Amino acid sequence: LSQIKHQSAVDSLFALLKENANQDRYLRHACVFALSQVCTPKTLLAYSSDESAAVRLGIVLALRLQTNSEVVRFLTDADLTVATEAARAVSDLHLDEQMPKLAALADSLALSGGSIAEPLARRILNANFRLGSEANVVALAKAATNPKLPLAIRAEAIGSLADWSEPPQRDRVTGFWRPLAKRDPALIRKWLEPQVPALLASTSGELQTAVTKVIEKYGIKADEEMFVGWVKDEKRDSDSRFAALSLLTARRHQQIEELFNASLEARDEKYRTQVLRLLSATLPSKAIPILEEILADKSLFRGVPVSVAEKQAAIDALATMKSEKSDELLRKSLAGFMVISNPIELRLELLEAARARTSFPAIKVMLDSIETMLAERTLLGEKIVALRGGDAERGKAIFTGHRQAQCVRCHKVGSSGGEAAPDLSHVASRKLSQIFGITKDSLDEHGDLHVRRYLLESLVKPSEKIAPGYGTTTFLLTDGTTVAGIIKSERDGVLEIVSPDNKPLQLKAADIEQRSEPKSAMPAVDKILTLRELRDLVEYLSTLK
């Protein structure tokens, strides 16, 4: 019908939409596509007063396919689904001339009582963000302070305010490249400053932390003593405590050194690590003796156990400092680089810190020695520093979301992932038993290192350790032709293989003159990831038991 532009079918198509009532999405799409090809916008709009929400939704979708701005009429439709699809069309098709009408729906956010659809709310906020007038700042501030709205929507409003003066180059909703010019932050200060007490009073956790960062970024006046209280509150979450400390540091609060000292003795390891990095960046002369104490061969610092993360942060801090004292401290730390008693979790930080401070002759000499030793004594070279010390959560994020590595496209963990490569759900425990004869219950540090080395080698040199049934072999046949594929079975002189285009083939062993060693389709991950990302990935994979 769409191809022959059968005009008399229009009533029947709308009747079918009404009868379907949005139950069968495939049928709805077929009707919508036909209408978009057969009807003019005027013809579609003639049905816009139909009482059926399914019919009105069909009109919106057809107008969207036509990239027609008349879709804006449905932004205020009584049916939330219809209004949301209209907003998607205006926002996602970049119908900029209609953006003010979408932004004007901000008033409906305040009246929604939290019942508004999140996709609609995000596009209303984004329209205000993109338009950039004073009225739009007011709209975003109202959404941020509205306790009736869902946390996700309030967080988006606060995020929009945070990005206001330096907008990201990509659209906040679609991710498309839609750059905006920098804008005057004075508007944010003008309209947000009176709202700060209400914002802080009506938020908590991550939302409150985000508000604090906005206050710091724009230099908005706020009760600094309240933030002092946050820093001192051991029961408060580490992120909001650290946001408060960062704000007070930027404002050079008179108690800042006292707050740093107290924070370094906090029970929360994550918070102490953040504090150490901030102290080193802002008050390096005060940080040096603390870094020296943390890097000393002790298990306690001011009565608090010193974590590996804190030692890593201390070494990272030395890499950024430019003083004789910090370089000397780094030199002392490098002296034990390959000593067995020293934590291998620190080798990556030490290597990178040394490379950052080669202007200090003694460090340059030690770096040359370390790099030579790594190249000569280990098969993995410098990659061996990624064996341990990573962050499993960051590693999981790399596994599931890294744009270039794309591990999850081929490998499965649990119920998520692809099937083109081995299932890694229990890869650490499987290798313990299959290769090293170690069970989870009897795992010690030595066994753990064996597993990690196996995982690291598999990432860096994927073709050297291939799971059965996954390597691609190339065959040179006696007739001179070449065939490639994955061997699925080999018995009674016959090989069953699967070709690269997923077709099953049979080869007689007698017809094969030569076969190559299996090659993995997986790329060497160290060519894609940084050393730190590689270490995080190893850390994550080592938890899959």
C-alpha cells in the first residue's frame, strides 16, 4: 500500500491502528510506515482529534518519519505516551525551531507530582539547557529544587546546571554531536544562590554531592560551617564528605589543615585515598611527610591500617610533584621495585611515576634499569605490572562498556554477553582446577598469582592460549586451495569445521597437506587498553569464580 500510494487505504489503516490499540508493535509500525508514505501532513492531522490514543500516536510517529514539525501539536496531548513520542521527535530530530515549545513544558514538570515519564522530562530539561536564556536557567533551577520529582530527573537538572557555562559537545540526551558555545556563569550564580539552602535541605547522597560540586564550581555563596560539619561527620557518605572538603579547600577555609589531618584518620579507606590525592595536589609541602610515612614499610598510619589504594595514591602524587624532596622519596620507593617483599600492587604506579620524573638523573638511571629488567626477565615485559592492584568495579565497566575492547560482545558472564568466544562466568575458578589443580577453598596467594598470570597472558597474547573450539586454523589442501575455519571435531579421518561465514564444512585428513596453528580472533587487548585499564580488567576477571 505504501509503495503504490493507495489513498483509499488511509481510513482502513487508521481503523487498524485503533483496533490494535498499541498491542502489536510490529503491526503498528507497518501501519505507521504506510501512512507516512501515503499521507500528506495535512491528511494525517485531519485525524488528530480522534479519541483513540493509538491513532494519535500513529500520527505522531508518521509525522516523525516525515521529519515534519507539525508533530509539536502533540506535546500537550492528554496521553503521556503520545506527548512523550512528540517530545522525542522534536528533540531527537533536532527540530530547533520547535524547541521553545518543548522547553515551555517545564511548568508541567512542577505540576506532575512525579508522574511524568522520564524520557519526556529529560527532553524538556535538555531543551531548556540548549536554549540557554535566563528563563531556561530558572526552569532548570525549579526542577532541581522540586522534591516531588524523581531523583533521576532532579539529578539531570543539577547536571545541566553544572554543565551550563561549558556545555558538552554532544547532546545530553541523544549523544549526537551538537556543540554549544560557552556561556556566562553569572546566570547560574544569580538564580541558584537563593536556592542553595532549599537544594541542600531537600537532597541527600549522590544528589547532595552533585549540588555541592555545582556550588564549588560556580563559587556560589553557601554556609561554609555546614560543610565543615559534613567533613567531620564520620557517618556521612564519603562522596559528600569529599565534595565538602574540596569546596572548603578551593575557598581556602581557615580550618582546612585541621580538616585534612582529621580526614586522613577517617575509617573509610576510599575517603582517605581521595583526601590524600587532594592534599598532595593543593598543599604539596604539607603532603610530603605524610606521603613518606604512608610509603614506609609499616602497616599503620596514625593508628589506621594503610591500604594498597592509599600507597598507590601516594606514588601517583609523587609523579606530579616537582621538588627535590618528592623526587628523593620516589627514588627510595623505586629501590625496592622488584624486591619480593614489596607489594606488586605498586609496581605500575612506580613505573609510571619514574617515567614522569626522568628529569631527576638518579630516577632516570633507575628507570632504565627497571625497564631492562622487565624486558629480560619476564615474558610479558612491562605488562607484568598489571598483574595485581587494579579495581574490579572499573574492570567490570571496561568489560561491559569499553568502546574499543567490546569484551561483552563476544564473551558472556552470567546471562549477559555474546557467544562467539568462551563463557567467562567462572573463568578464574575453572583455570584454578583445570590448569593448576587448585580449588577455591585451598587458594593461596601463590595460586592466585598463577591464575592472574594466565588471565593476563590470555589478554596480551590471545593466540598462545586458545580454548578448544575457538581458534581459527588455516588448511592448505593437496589441490593447492586454502580453507580456514574453527575445528569442531576430528575423528575417523574427517574434520568438521565452521568457516568464517558460519558455514559447516567437512575436510578429509588425507586431503590436507599443511595446517597452521590455531589463531584467536580476539585482538591483543594491550594494544587497546592502557596499563591501568588492563590491570583493572585482570582484577575483575580474577573475581569470576
